[in-house]
Amino acid sequence: MSDSIKFIHTADLHLDSPFKGMNTLPAALYDQLKKSTFAVLDRLVKLAIEEAVDFIIIVGDLFDETVQSVYAQIQFLKACQRLEQANIAVYLSYGNHDYRQVNQSLLQYPDNTHLFIQGDVEEKIFKKNEQTIVSIQGFSYLERALLADKTSEFKKHPGATYFIGMLHGSTGQSDHHDRYAPFQLQQLKTKGFDYWALGHIHLRQQLTKEPPIVYPGNTQGRSTKETGEKGCYVVKIDKHEAQLQFKPLHSVRFEQLEIDVSTCNQLDQFYLLLSQTIKTLSCDKVIISIKLCNVSYELEAAYYSGAIAELIEVLNDAVEATQNWCWIRAVELEHKDNESHALLTGQDPFSLELADNFNQIDWLTISSELWQHKQARRFLTELSLEEKLELTEQAKELAFYQLTGIDTDEN
């Protein structure tokens, strides 16, 4: 009898995400976006049943908030009940978004659902055919920020066939997320585990192959920065050899496109090119952000006059909340470099001072009035450094264009 096991590794479902800043979408599309995380949960259950997996492991941030809505809790309960009927177990740990609080849930989960509720690493045992024993070890966050390295608490011991570690955290070298539950790859490799199921980082990546140390990424993009397919891994381990297969689950996809518009001098040419580009994305529900490259002076003028924005409105107005749709979230121009501004302005004192002022923008002062507005602040999230730099660059381009009326690519 084979001692192989088959399971799904997923993390960061972020059920009930509010999708802040996306409420400018038409109501029907926005409603689909808000429901997307629950559509993903349904797809996850269907996939588990179709693949006939032994169990699912969910490594943190199942929910978007530590205090969940009753609706979100009920939907997960129903998912667990469906999986129980298919004889599929569920192993769940909590992360920095949905960190575990005392008496957090008033729901009674079915017997197939196993929660890691301790701040220290604990072990759950999965048995298959009474002979294959899997040690699944993990922990939950008890507060939002967990700064301790938990690696030493994972233990391999006699008696189990396979060992799986569940770790919601990041490597000490991570630059893209808060460094919670930090770990070093070499430390994980020395543990002798068969598989390390990671969570927290939303970018899908396999850090090592032997043993597999894997981030599945999140299951549904939540902003224009979380692009491409999102989903989970179906993992089969046989004789300590792991095979991984990525399975997309996303309901709505975000994409960032760069379009070469060097052949477009007129709006009708641009409209045709953009329409053709959109058709290639019509096989999914997609929200796209577009960067225009090699922009002619005529098209740049159309951009700053608002003509391109009106054209985008025309395209978006034709979008219907059908099975598949494509919505253009934003269009921007490829930024000119500082050298082009220098060639344009020479040593003009005013232009030099203008450029210097952009580099000294005090974002806290400028944005405080808007971010503290009692109505507006409900719909705003704090800007990252990258977003602030992006807005600064866009404002700089607009200012130079309006002050000169000259294409900054021309000398």
C-alpha cells in the first residue's frame, strides 16, 4: 500500500477584504470584486474535492481582520463542512491579519478542522490508512506583530512518516513585507522536514526545492500591485519526494501593462490599439493599469488635456458585468528622466528651483488635510513610499508640461 500523501497548500485568502480605493468601479463590478475572496474559497473547496486531496493546510491570514464578520465566519464554516463530507481534513493557523484572540470564534467547526491556537509551535497528527503518519507543525499569531524566530520550536521525532512545517513569516532578507516571524532558509533546511508551507508573502515563489520551502502567494489580488494569476499548490509527497502543481483560484485578476504607442499620433489610432489590447485579456475578469511608452507629442498633449481620460471612459462605459470583463483602472505616461528636463530647461533658475522643490516635498504636511478629512479618510489607505514617489514623479511631469508646453523628449 502506498504511503504517499496529497494536499493543498494555501495561505493569505484575506476573506472579507474591503478593497479600499476600488469603489470607483461601477457598482456591479465592485460588488463582484468584494465577493471575490469568497468565490476563491468556493473554488478552493471544489479543487480539493476534484483532486481528492487528503487535507488542506491554510498558513495564516485566512481572514483579512482579527475581528471577522459573521458572514465570513459562516462561509468558512460551510466550506469546512463540505470538505468533511468529502473526507478532507483542514489545518489552519492564524497570521498577522487575523491573529488569534481568546474566545475569538463562537462557531463550532466540524471534526475535520484542526486549528493551531497556540503562540508556540504545536503538532497535529494526520493518519492515512492507519499506517502513514504525517506530523503537521505550526503556530498562530496572538498579536499583530510577531518578531520572534520560531524555527527552533519545530522538531522532528521518530514515529511519523512525513513532517510538514506551517510558518507564516518572512526571511530576514525580505524587503517587501513586514518581517514577522523571521527565519533563515538554512535553519529550515537543517530541520529535515519534507515540506515547509509558508504564508505572509503575497508573491508566489519556491525558495528551495530540497526540501520544498514554498510561498503559494495570496489567492486573490487585492490591488493593482498584486498582478497575475493567484492560487494555491497541489502537493504530492511520495517516498519523501515532492511534486508541486500550481492551480489558479483568483476570481478577479489585476494586471499592469506597458503599451508602445510610438505609432499613434492621433486618438483614433490609440483607441484602435487599446481596443485590440483589451481583447487579448477578455478571457477573465481583469482590472488593468496601463503605462504608455514612447509617447508622441500629440498623444502627450491629449493625455494632459484630459482627452485620453475621456477615451478611457468611453471604453469602460461599454463594460458590462458579464462573465468576463476588462476595466481600465488607470493610464499613465512613461516617466521622462531628469536628463530630459535638464536639456529642456538648461540652467533656468525657476525650473531648477521647481525640480528641487519636488525633491523636498513634505508628504505629511501636504496630505494631512485630505487624510484627516472625516469623510475622505474612510476611503483612503496610507501611501507607501513607492506610491509617494510615483505621485511626485507624475506631478513633476505635469508641471513641466504645463509650464513649457513642449515635449520633454525633444532637445
